[in-house]
Amino acid sequence: MKLIRLVCDPVLFVAILAAGSLFIASGARRSSGTNDAATTPAPAKINIDYPLDGSVFPPEITSPTFLWHDTSHTAKRWVIEVSFVDRSSALRLEVVGEHLKMGEIDPQVGTGDDLVHLTPEQEATRTWKPDADLWAKIKQHSVKAPAMITITGFADGEVKQPVSAGSVNIFTSVDPVGAPVF
């Protein structure tokens, strides 16, 4: 009868529940085996604006300019890795990731303040254009299966841990366009 009265006392019942919850929570934290201080955060996302994932290029096209936005804001250098499903050797190179710039404007269109300026989003765009030899290798190994282009951002030259990453798969068609592309 005394046990029933102890359990029925609301204050005592809440205290027992709270103590049990603390005991269970502290045991679960210890048994998980994770050390929050030792875990590294997942890299921020690099949004590759061009080419789109799954893009198919004609075999005779010149190399495109890759355009991306890095959401980390701490990346200072980027590594491009091109990997192939056909198990060819992956290609890896460090790039500057220059900002998008206005191209040459025909003076008949206008000059100075008459010209359209890049938006802040366009000014934040990073760029890379593969040279002709690299683009030829990418096209050669992406006909039957995609080439995965991965862009990884790093905070500086000494840091090995990436701060951002993004990738796209691109293909090369076996069929030529058969007409001038540009």
C-alpha cells in the first residue's frame, strides 16, 4: 500500500522520471562511441551551374567553361578531379577558380555606363576551362559512360581537409552535330 502511495505522489513520480531520464541519456551518450570534438563537418556544397549534370556534348565541340558557386566562402583554391567509369586514370589538377568576367564588348553597342554590368551573383561565379588536350581526353573516355567532374575547395595551401565539394557527370555523344555549332 505504501508503494502505491509513493507512485501516486505526483512530485515524487516526476522526480523519479527525471532521474531515470538523465541516467538513460548519459548512458546512451557514452555508449555511442562518438567524440563530437573529433568529427569534422561535412564540406559545404559547390553548385556547378554549367555544365548541368548529365550534359551531353557533341564530339567536335571545343571545351566548355565550367561555372560554379562555392557556398563555403572560405575556399581559396580548388582541385578538379576527372574520373572515368572505364577505369582510365583519373586526372587531377589545381585551378585558380577565377571570377567570371565581362567579355569584350562591341563598341557599336555602347561604352562605359551604357553597358550592362555583372550582377553580384554573376561576380561570385568561379570559372575553369579545360585546355584542348585535357578536353580531348575527357571526350575520349566519356562516350560510353560518363566522366565525373568533381570540384573540391580548400581554405589554403596547407589544409588537406576540403571545405566544399560538388560534382557533375558529363557525356560525349558518338554522333556529330553535322552542322556548325556556333
